[in-house]
Amino acid sequence: MLTLPIAFLLMAGTNAEVTAKVRETAAAFAKAMAEDKLTTSNKFLAADAIFLSLKGAGWEPQQIEVLDSGKLALVSGTKFNSIWRLESNGSWKAVLDYSCPTCQCAPFVATPGELQEQVRQAERGFAKSMADRDHAAFVSFLAKDAIFFSGAQPLRGADNVAKDWKDFYEGPQAPFSWDPDRIEVNASGTLALSSGPVKDPSGKRTGTFNSVWRREANGQWKVVFDKGCRACNCP
């Protein structure tokens, strides 16, 4: 099993220290973007980064949540959500970014690829747990250090997510459903974004889900971040 050097582990620091470092780095990135300094902003991007909304202003970080491992963080603002990763040299790099549009009703065209298909099947299995009213199956897709944004405060850890979502699995009818229409996997094949419509029991679209999946050491994909977009007026 691969182990990280002690020096690398020490660089992680406490959660508060890590959050402050991520905020500082993301703010510097936002400043470079606002000043349209492409060379400067590029140094904040991981080599395997995927950016789906790298344009315009509004990059000031407003909320930051760091996994307990101290190696991944979600940074969000008015117009964006981005995943930052702690590199082996101790710097934080943006590895994945996606926007949260006011209203997005048209489906995306799915991209091909083996890893995309793995994530697609994992997401659909995750969604099937809701349709089947199978809470245990839902829990099986959660990473132990998962963070879900639900309500005023984010839910940290699989146990808390499972407990909070238990009510959604009560009763014979699922309160909502979801299905991915866009899957993007980074070049290293370790992280993926899955996004698509959320619908009520009548089939009306009520929002957009965005899940970040991480490929574990055993090759399985697990949900590590989940943060949806606001409901929109779609037919």
C-alpha cells in the first residue's frame, strides 16, 4: 500500500488551517481571473484539471468545505463550485470546476469513454436506490468522508449523510428522482463530476444535481461531494 511522506501529512495541518490556506489560494486565483492574468491564473490549475465554466467574473470564494483527510476541498461562490486538491509539494490546485446556472433545462450530450461509463452506472445505481426505496444501497455509494450540502449546514461524513437522508426513503413513493446527463472525468481518472436533472414524482424538473465522485483504491467510485443547484422553471 502506498503511504504519504510524513512531511506531506504535516503540511495538511488542522482543518481550520487548511480552510484558511484554501481560502487564501482561491482568493488569489479569483484576483488573477478578475485581472485577466492568464499566466498567473494557470499556476493554480492542476495538470489534470477539468474546467467547465472558466470565464467571467464572480470567482470570490464564499464557502469552503474540506474533507477530513485534508486532501480535497470544495470552494463555492455566487457563480461557481470548484474542487481543490492538495498536491505533494503542499500547494493547493484547482482540479475540477463547474458552474451553477440560474436555470438549465436543455440536456447535455454525454461524452463517451470507459471511465465516464463507470461513473454513469454508479450514479444510476445511486439513483436507483431511491426508486427502490433501498436506504442501505444508498449508503453503499457514499465515501466515508463525504460532504453533502443540504440545509443550512453541510453534512460531514457518510454516517451523518445516511442519517439525514433516511427520511427520503420512508414511504412507498420516492419524493424525487435524478439521472445523469453529463459526466466528466479528470485525466488522472481519480475524480469525476456527474450532473443532471432532479425531478419530482410527476416528472417536473425541480433542480440540477452535481455530485463529485472519487475512484477508491479498489477501483470503486464513491460520492465525495454533493451540491445541487436551485430549482428552476422547467417544463
